[in-house]
Amino acid sequence: MVKIGLKQEDDEKRIIVEALLNSRATGLVMSLEFARKNKFKKKLKRSIYMRNIDSISNHKELIVHTVEVELFYKGHKERTEINIIGGQK
């Protein structure tokens, strides 16, 4: 676990969260509950199936939205998109 900062472009408020770091991951995800609680502005027209590490589609979890944020970690700042999972069906 590492502490990172997240900030939306049109919001001056930065939140500090604990994030799980996985060096083999190919993307970033957050839960729908976390996104709602922290009032992230979500976007995505339709849900997308995720792929497991073995490239097989995961039909139990869907990417339901994405959010664009600035991510901060130890002096590094990067603009990125985070996929939101959960809340489907």
C-alpha cells in the first residue's frame, strides 16, 4: 500500500488515499462506491468487460465509468484515467 494524492481538473481539493500497488497491473481501478463518496465526475457511455491476467474476459466485473484525475506521488504528478468497477446488474 502506498499513499497517493488524487485531484480532478476543475476541483482544487486534493484527496490522499491508500492505494494497492501492483507492478504487473496494466491499468488503474477504483470502486463505484469510492467514486460516489468522493464526488468524482464519471464518464462512459457503456460498460466494458475487463480482462483477467490470463487475457480471459471477466464477466463478473465490468468497467462502468472512468474518471480523469491528476495523480500525485512523492513529487511526481501525472494526468491519468482511472476505471471504475462495481455497481452493475
